[in-house]
Amino acid sequence: MISVGIFGRRATACLLAAGLLAAPTLCRADGVMLVQAGAFWMGRNDGAPEEAPLHRVYVRDFWIDRERVTNAEFAEFLNATGLRPPGTETRYDVNGSAARIHRSGERWIADPGFERRPVIDVSWFGARDYCAWKGRRLPTEAEWEKAARGNDRRPVGASPYGVQDILGDLREWTSTALRPYPYRADDGREPYAGATGRVVVRGASHDDPGESPGVTRRHSYDRRGASAGHDHIGFRCATSEDLGEMAPGGGSR
């Protein structure tokens, strides 16, 4: 008997469709994909020192956005909560050369033609706050790598869970403070608090060489970098919570 834990009937449907975890199944709801619990191979031995060693990591069930957060979605967040509430860090670099969200009267509006493009120039604090506003969180770097890589050690290629553009032309913010491998979620690296240390960014960007194995590559930023927007970093949200009944075929965000 396989326990479905906190995911109830939605996870049961996914597990049955998968042949009881025989292979990843593309289970989705409202643009969010299920990554089923289990161990996977994280890191690599033939890359940069910070990517070693190759080791097994167990990750619990979680859901992750199929696509990155868009300009239109982040503009909605800015209209609801503000660019920089008192006592907080700036969430968006509106003066960035690649920024595609600007003020129009009293509202933040995505530039025409860029509404559904992934938002960039969002600080780590802005990404964290957006996910919290949606009732979610940033993914850990282990969750991000499992979503990209699955359990077959793939260094490149499409996500086995149907997560889109995870190795596109943008890196992505995570919730993880930089520490050496092997990865352990309980050793103080989760979550990054934003005050000291460095925060991990995962994935490949247009600044990386074409042969870069982006699923294992680790970049990081200190607090100053985390407080800034970057034109090569986007983000997506994750959650460990039950998302409710699964609609056939999933939905759109």
C-alpha cells in the first residue's frame, strides 16, 4: 500500500495514472505540476567543484509552476502590495534596461506585447514576496533540480515532469542559502533569510556557454545581489500544500 501523504485524492489519481510511481506522470492543476516524492541524483562529479559530489537526495511531494511568473502576473502583485513597502527591500528594478513593467498613472502595467513573457529584474526579495502573496514559496535548489532532472541523472533536456523552459535563457531564484554538498535540508541552508550569506540561483541563462549543463550548475548572490534585479534571472513558485481536486487535463494559470 502506497501512502499518498498530504496530497489525498489528487495524488492518488496521479499515482494510479503513473502505475504506482513506475514513471513520472504529468499531473497538473492551474498551471502547477506535481513532482512526486522520492530520491534522485543531485550534482555531478565531472563539473565545477561546487557541483560535487554526485549524491542521492530525497525530496517530498511538491508542486511547482509549469511556467515562470510573467510580467502581467508580477504587475498585478505590485498593484496589490507596492514596489517597496516601508521596511522592506525593493522588489523590482523598474529602471533596469530590460524591465518590462512600468507605471501608467496609478497602476503598474506590463509593456504591450510583453504581458506573458517571463518577468526579469525581480530581486530575490520580490520573488519571495510574490510567492508568499500567492500562498506559495520559492523552490529549494533540490526541488528545482529534481523538477529539471527527474531520477535518471539527465544533465540536459526537457523536464520529465512537464515543467516548461526550466533550462531556457534565464536562471531562477531559489530559497536555498549556498552551502557545500551534499545537500541537506536540515543543516541550516533552508531557507535563505536574506540577511547574511549567499542565495543559490539555478539554471542556465543567455550569459552561459551553450554547452553548460544547466541542471547542475550553481550560481549564488550575496545580500546586495539578492536585493537587485537582474536581466538574466526569473523565477517560479512551489508549494508543499494540497492544491485540491484535480481537474481532468489540468488548467491554465
